[in-house]
Amino acid sequence: MSQRSERRGIHVDQSELLCKKGCGYYGNAAWQGLCSKCWREEYQRARQKQIQEDWELAEKLQREEDAAYASSHGSQPQPSLTPFSKFEEKKTNEKTRKVTTVKKFFSPSSRSTTKKEKERNEERERERERERGEKVQGRRESHGEMLLRDLKGIFTHSWEIGSPTEESHEAKSHSPSFVRQSSVETDQVAREFVDFLKSLKPGREIHKQSRAFVESMGNKKDLGADELSECVQDFYQHMSDRLLTHFKGSSEKVERVMDQVEKYIMTRLYKSVFCPETTDDEKKDLTTQHRIRALHWVTIQMLCVPVDEEIPEAADSVVKAITDVIEMDSKRVPRDKLACITSCSKHIFNAIKVTKKEPASADDFLPTLIYIVLKANPPRLQSNIQYITRFCNPSRLMSGEDGYYFTNLCCAVAFIEKLDAHSLNLSVEDFERHMCGGGDGGGSGDVSPRRRSESSSPWPLELLSALQERQQQVLEEARDLQDELQLWQEGVAREVQNILDKYPLEIKRHAAHTIDSENEENDRLPPPLQPQVFAG
Amino acid sequence: MAAAGATTAHRTYSFKVVLLGEGCVGKTSLVLRYCENKFNDKHITTLQASFLTKKLNITGKRVNLAIWDTAGQERFHALGPIYYRDSNGAILVYDITDEDSFQKVKNWVKELRKMLGNEICLCIVGNKIDLEKERHVSVEEAEAYAESVGAKHYHTSAKLNKGIEEMFLDLCKRMMETAQVEERSKGNGTSHASTGRRGVQIIDDEPQAATAAGGCCSSG
């Protein structure tokens, strides 16, 4: 049956189907005639080369630009406030950014769509994995209940747990996909903005003013952050006054329009005004991040957090709150960032409600928020807070619900910065001991329980030992699983070998057969046609 | 200040009021009674009692009240300025059975006057008058003190729903007056709303006594 159909099919030379590199596998036209393996190698090499070239080009451009800058601004000194190291850091960031944009221009257009898409997906996938890894880490720190559930996560991401996460944050914030997405995002926001304004009478005017404002801001890049903030706030004020007086809008309507205006201008300005080089926001970010990391030993009991993480729903809410506060960094519009904080707060309230069975007061809320911030260690926290303070619509920030939660977040950060032994009801010696031992994240796991028992603080030792037992169990089970897998693999290999041993000859015989040998009718056919040469 | 900024045309006032006071004086019960008219109730619908709003209509003028609860524990005392900046009114609650909580109120008043001057309307509230028998803060002392610092004094009971409505209404009227005075003095009074927003720093001006850390809420 199979033979007959084979004969009827279109005949293509065997050699044409094979990989062009001659590795013996079949090739594919979509991969330029290579097999999957060779194609991947080839593609990687080309990409590496491309990146290398782009780097060189970008560096050359950067050098030229620097030279031009130096010649034109030679007399103007650098702002003395910014320390040199930070300036360096900024510059490298700037460089990477440039590389990606340059790359965008130089990549061949035929590839750009599909491959870029693929790259972006990969990038996203990687980010998601990274986040998952972090989350696993967070949960593991917070309580071992999740440990078993996250068995899979631990196995695939165990290498990440030990490694510091800061680099990944840095990488994430300046990843090429981020920059590349931005243009798409701004376009979309601009389109939405226009759509929104179509329904309004003064829409054209609003659009004109907003666009003019964004353009004018482009020329003000050298201004300090406070001046920029002043400009934006003045614009908000001016715009809402105008809408109220000239166009006689109701205050709710004006608020809606202002939300859209904020979304439009801040999406476009985000890159130039978020964590600007003129401020030391970045330095503060790092300080806060280190501070939070050094405080990893702070427990729910020390902060008197009224949340019982033994209750699954409460634990769930805690995880969601952590996710939300981390997500804040990924938003561009101040209002969206605020929405993340609000959502985080709602989850916190839920966790408290589940535990205490009564509505949460600020006495409950603030400690819990502090705990969440400590657990989450949100990326670029100070930058985000500064950005929201500077560029959010003030009416929202000062009296609204969002404003309240934002204020609480500011309080939490201020508390964490100033936290001392007294604020955790610890003795000064205990606090110092915790802070000194807090340097390494990896080793503290088995050291701190002993230390805590010494200092006779109310740390549940039983819980710890139970956790340790469980972890042991998990490890054992993992080992069993590994053994089992090994056995299974061997078993399969053996079976395959058995079958191969059983039917080796037949396979050979099939291969040796020529198509014609079976065909008895061959003799009766006329001899094959020969090409004949005709003279003239 | 910020209140007048919202809408001058429609005469809708937006006021921010902070609730200050020690841990167990009943701040939460007070606002829950005011906004939901419930006390220690299983049927309270709100998820939280830390940020509540109330819409009022006072002599034909609309008022939006945003009530900000603050964490009362001693260790969060230094965070006060972040909470009360730009607020139009402050409600300082103490427990009439607890002398310490009244001392805390005095500290708050001193701080508020120092940081915000006379722009803020202060209410000093002695809560839990249903426990009159166990009173430890004398009425005369409290009222004399309130008058000396330009604040008004009220007696309330969240449990019996006494004095709360009056207190809030009174506060609103006073805040409206303050806003109107300010409006007149500044002409239109709108453009300066944003200037006071920035630059508030936390200042540990007085080293706090470490003794009061426990309070009655330390177990919570």
C-alpha cells in the first residue's frame, strides 16, 4: 500500500530534500533548505554578527556625538550634583537604548516582522519566567505551604532563587523589547486619544494643545525634574480651567477629559521624564532596594500584621497584592500606576478581612502594606513614587481614594527607610544582629532559626522544623522522581533496543530492494526511450 | 487651600479630613458610625474603614468629604506629616477613660499647628462617653485646652451614636468658612493650590519616649 502511493507521488530527488549542509537530515524550504538544527545555528550566527555590527556602529555614533557635544558644550561643566559613577551608568543605559533603535533601522526588512515578533515573544516569555521565579522565591520566603505546590517551579528555576534579582530588574527595565514596544504603544494611545476627542466639541482644540505641549516639552529636556513637573502641572491646571470656563463642562466631564489628556501626554513623555538624569532617583532606587533586601528577616509578627497566611484565601490575597505592587513599574501613565497601588490595597484589605472578619482600619492596613512592600521589593520604587508625585493630576492625588493609598505607600517607604529596633519592638542588639547577618540571602535560611531561638523572640520554632521536614521530604521525593525517570528512560531504551534487535534484517531487506526488482511485468515493457540526436 | 481649587463655579467643596489618635480610641468606630451608621456590626459592607467618603449638602452647597484614617501606633507617629499635608481638617480623637491618649492629642495639636498653621480646622473629640463612670480626663480640662489652641471640643460615643453627626457637620461649616476667607483673600484662589503640595519632609523633631510603645493594641 505504502509503496504504491509512493510511486504515484511527485518524484523529487532525494538529495534535494536533504539539508544543504549535508548533515543527513531533511531540510525545509522555509529554512532555506536547511534542517532545523543547522538553521538555528546559522540564524544564531547571523544574529550575533548583526548585533556585533550594530554595537560597533552605535559606539561609533556615540563617540561622534560625544565629540560633537564636547566641542559645543566644552565650557559648560557637568552638573556637579550627579556623581560620576551614576553618570557612567546612565551613559551605558543610553548606549544600549541607542543600539536597539539603530538595530531597528538596520535589520533587513524581510526578516523584521516575523523574527522580531518571535524575538519579542521570547523576550516576554523570559520575563514572565523570571517573574515567576521571583514569585516562587517570595512565596518560599513567606511560608512553606506553597513549597509543595510550586515543586515544578522550584525545579525549573532553582538557579534563579540563589541569584540576586537586581540584575534581572535592570535588564528588564532596559530590555530591547521594552523600547521597541514603546512606539507601538504611543501610536495606539494617540489613536485612542483622537477617537475619544471625536465625541467632544472642543476635541480639536484639546488635541492641538496637547500635541503642542508634548512637542514643547521635547525642547525642555535640559530642565530639572521639578521644572518639568511644574510645566506639566501648569498645563493640567490651564487645561482644566479652560475646559471649565470656556467650554462649560461639568466637573465630572472635565475630569474624564483630563484623565485622557494625562494618558496621552504622559505616555509620550514617559521616556524622557521617568527617572530623569538630572535627579538622583536612580540612586535612591538602589538604596531602597538594598535596604529592603537587608530587611528580609522581618516577620509578620514583628510588624504586627493582622493577616494569617495559614488561611489559603488570605495567602492568595497577599500574593496578588505583591504582584500588583510589582506590576506598577510596567505602567507608563501615572493614573495606571496609581490603579496598581489601589488594586494592591484592595487585596490587602481582603486579606485582613478574611483574617479579622471586620473592616480594616489604617492601624491594620499600614503594617500590612509595609509587609507587602518588604516582600515584593518593587522595582524602581522611588522613581515610580517621584514620577507619580510629579506628573499625576493633582486633584486625584490629593483627595481621591487612589491618593489615599498612594500616601500610604509613601508612608510605608518612609517607614522602611527609617526603620530601627524600636519600630519593630526589638532590642537594639537583636536588630543589629539581624542586620549584620542579613547580608547573604542564601545562608541565612539555616542560620536564622537558631539565632532567633537564642534571642527568645516569639518565632514559631515548630513551624520552622515542620518546614524543614517538608523540604526534606520534597527533596527526597524529587530524588525518587529522578530515579524513576532514569529507570523509565533506561527501560524505554532497552525496549527500543529489543525491538531493533528483533527486526533488524527486515529493515535492511526493505532498504536493499529496488523498486523494479519486485515488478515482474517489467520484462514485457518496451525498452526505455533513449534521447536521439537529430542532425539539422 | 486645596478645597477651593476644585470648582469655584459650582460651589462644590472637596475637603480632606484626617483622623488622628492613638490605637484604641475608636477612630474606626467613629467613622463607620458616621458613614455607615453601624457599630461593631457583622453586616458592615465596606471592606475597609481607612478611607471613607461622605457627600453632604450644607445650606445649598455641596460638600465632598474624604476621611483619611491614619495608623495610630506610636511607631508610625513620624509618618504623620505625609498623611496630613493638604488636609483641611483634622479630627483628634482620645478615649475619655485613657489619660495617655489625651496626651497624644496634645502632641498632635502642637505638631499640626507648627506644620500647617491656622489653615487647618481642628476638632478634639473625647470618645466613649458611654463609659462615663470610668472617665479619667476631666471635661473642664479638655475643653479649656481645646479653647487655648483654637480647636473645638466634642464628646461622642460611637456605640450610642451620640455627638458624631453634629461634630462632622460643625467641622464642615468651619472648613467652608476657612475656604471662603481664603478665596476672598486670594482673589480667585485657584492657581496656588499646587504650590503647597511638594517638599513635605518627615521631621523627627522630638525624640519620642520609647516607653509608650505597647499601648493596649500591642497584641493585635
